[in-house]
Amino acid sequence: MATYSAEQLRGQGSPVEELSGNKTFTFTNPFSGSSYFTIETVRNANGFYDSSSPKNALGTYASLTNVGTLITSSYIASVVIEPGGGSFTFNPTSTVAASTSYVRATGGVTLEIT
């Protein structure tokens, strides 16, 4: 289980823990407007994904609660976090190694992964 503060999720964000099996992402959004969350695979030295980049965003996303507009690719997944917060579950196709993806969010969103 990991928790990420709003400060840790700002800007570039923070490296994520290892993710394997079904994980629940739970968000708190203290603002009256929507915020945004992204989990993104670390890019190569040239700022791109290549054949050696892990496809960390592949998997099953389910139980979306008070989140909207899930957008995914092989390398990135993003959702809108409604006021108050929300959650979803993610079961990656392959284990996401620690620090091979970053999590980030706008506004004052905090995150707990369990």
C-alpha cells in the first residue's frame, strides 16, 4: 500500500511502487471542480517510447466510481477525478516494476493504492 500527497503528484509526479495483481486506486479531490490523474511509463532518454519500453498501462480497468473519461494506451492511463474523489481498480497485464511509471495529478488530489 502506498499513499501519495498532492505535493508528490504535482508536476512530473512521483515514481510508482511495484504493481501486480488487482490494485485499487482511491483519490480524494478537495476542490469543487474536476481534477485529472495520469499514470505514465517512464520515457527513454530521447523522451519517447521504444521497443524496450514496458507497456505498463495495459491491463483491466474496472469499478470506476466517481471518475470519468478513462483514456488508455499501452503506456499511459488517465482519468477525470470528480469533486470529492473516486476510485478504480487496475489489474496490469504484467507486473509494473517499481519506478518504471510515474503517477501525477492536478489540483489537490491525493492517492492511495491498495
